[in-house]
Amino acid sequence: MPTGTRFGAGEARNADGACGYRTVGMLYLVMAIVAGMVGGLLAVGLQVGLLPQTLTDAWAGGDIAGAAGRIGRRHGMMMVFFCALPALFGGFGNWFAPLLLRARALAFPRMALMGWGLVAASFVAVLVGLSPTVPAQVSLFALMGWSLGMLLQAINMVATVLNMGPMGQRLRDMPVFVWAQALTAMMVVMVMPVLAGGLTRIILAGDDMSGQVDGLLHVFAGPEIALLLLPSIGIVSQIIETFSGAPLQMPRLVLGALVVMSIGGGSVWVHDLLHGGLARMAAPAAIVQLGLIVLPVLAVLVAWARTVRVGHVRASVPMEWAAGFVALLLVGSGMSLLPGGMADVHAATLYAAMFALFAGFYYWIGKMMGHVAPVGASRVHFGLTVGGTVLSLMAFHGLPGVMGAVLMGLSVVVFAGIVVRVGMQPRTSLPANYWGPGARTPEWQSASPTRGEA
């Protein structure tokens, strides 16, 4: 099926303007960095006991015995809603989907900026809502604003993929990264209205809003896993292709797995929620999770293994982060088969998404900023993150949990230093393809950093 329009292929637009795809993508990435730092500091403060007792009691919502679980869900919500998903989908999606499509602009540039504005305003409102003196309605309206912002981003992404590429471009010829972004967008279009509807019912019903929000967020864990994995798989697939020096093997199997995760997972979740309600969806059914998440992930891992076997792997910082992502996928798949292991699967998926996010950052930072990150500091960041992840997955409480939180906090500091150093250096002209012949997708044919038209 051919895609594209004459308008998207021939009409010049300023990609560096206020609504340009690079500008919007960078806004999402900056917000994700800020949200990640705030969420990380909250996690460290919670683990080492630095947060005021009155604050933690208020976050517990009166359930002091279950305080850790409830606070953990709120922390996870902040990391998923305002860090991982906006960076993977809004940041890298807006920045690189048009480049890989050879498009000159997003389909609806102003809508893209409006979507970011809603997500950013929701992040500020959620931070304000952390205070015990602020009514619970503030956080509810913030989540509704986030749902609308992500819905606008998704509509824009689908329209961009289908309409803004060159005339006659076939869907089957699009890179896996673009497919992953489009399928993420389709899943968002399915699930966000349902999430917003659930939030609206909570607002209208009143009563125990905090408890009902916790229940809704728990139910949302099913599609949330797929929403994190889809863009992550797109990024890691491209990195494995580049540093293996071979095209992705079994691409149709990978594409089929992504379709199952997106369309299948979103449809089943929406159907079950509408027909059963929150009361009958206390946890996603194990067989559904196995069929719609674990099996597609294993299919993707098989394709990656064949790609690595066919090619010749080169060591690099992005490839190390991609290897960490693969390891966490294997850990999460094993956890999903254990009784009561879905909470651990959710944690492993969030950590895996963060590894994919950093893999994409180190892979594309030269294309965005004109400088690659310093290798030594990047590997220190990687080592601290690996140590913190392992300890955090082993035990949330006790000494291992505290040590894991401290290591993650140190990794955030190192990453912040890398971002500041790269951002403050004057731009230089790197080679267009600074990763070598393994990088074959269209963005490596444009200047580094990219300027002007796509």
C-alpha cells in the first residue's frame, strides 16, 4: 500500500520553527529528563528515609500498612507517564519518524506542540498534587490532561506516517522504528479515551478518589507494558542492525509481533474493561499477558539473535544499553511465568524502557546536537544504572533496595553531567553517518546535526 501526499513531499516547511518536529521532539526529551530526575530523587528520598513523614503518610492515602505499594505506584506513574513514554514516543518519535520517512514536517505541527503543552502542564499539576494540602481532583485533572495530550500526539503520528512521506512509498518499506511508532500511536488512540473515561467516572462519583485512581492505574498496567515495549523495540532493532552490520532478519515476524502487541493488546484490554469494569480486572489475565506480550517479545528476540549471528557485532555504548534491554526482556519474560509475578514484570519493563531510552539517546545524540557523548562517562553511567537496576529488582526494601536507589541516584547525576557537557559545547559538523556502514536508515544521509529541511 503506497503512502504519502504531494503536499508532504513537495511543500517546504520550516522544521526548526516553534512547531517543527525537531523542536517538539526536543521539548519532549527535555521534559522527560526533568521528570526522570524528579522521579529518581523521590525514589531515593523514599528509600533512604529523607522524605518528611507527614508527606509519606499523606501519599499513603490513610493506608499506612500499604504505604510503600501506593507510593511505589505513584512513583511508577510519574516515571512512565512523564519520563519513559513521552521520551520514547513523543521525543524520539517526533524527532526521527519524519527523518526516516524523508518527510518535511509533521502532519499537524500545531497539534504536536499543543500535545506537548498538555503533557507538560499535567506534569506540573502532578507535582503540585503531591502536596498533602492540594485536593485529589488536581491529580485527576492532570491525568486527564495527560491522556488528551498523548492522544493528540498519537493522532499526529498516525497522520504523519500515512501521509507525509514521499509519494508512492510502500508501508512494507518503512523502517521498523517507524512501524513501532505508528503502532504505538494506534494503541494510544484505542486506550487513552477509555482511560480518560475511567477518570471522568471517578470525578463524577466522588468518594475515595485516591483509592479509585490507584485501582485504575493498576488496571492500566496491561497496555502500559505494551506502550513502553513497542517504541523501545523499534529503537533497539535499529541499533542492533547498525552494530551488527546486517539488515534485520525475519522482519515480517518482528512486524507481526508488534501488531499483536499493539492492536491485539489494546483491543482485548478495552473490551475486557468495558464489559467487566474495574472490579473484574484487578489483574490482567495471565494467559492474555502470555499471548499478547511474552510470545511477541520472544519472537522479536529470535529475530535479533539471527541478526547478530548473521552479522559481526561491534562494541559501542548504544549496543551495551541495547544488550541491557534484551537482558531485562528475558528477565521480565521469566517473571511473567511465576505466580504473582506481574508486579515484578511491570518493574522490569519500566527498567527495560529506560535502557532503550538511553540507548536511543547515545545512538542519536550526535545527530541531534552535533556531538557524541564522552565514552568514559557514558560507560560509568551504564555501570551505575546496571548496578542500581539489579539491586532494585532483587529487593525494594532493606539494604539492597537502599543501595540500588543510591546507585540509580548517582547514575542520574552522571547523566545530567553528560547532558550539560554535550549541550554546552559549540556545535560541530560530525560526519553524516558517524556510526559507519551498518547505519542504513535515511536519517544517516542528512547532516549531523540536522538542519533546515528533512
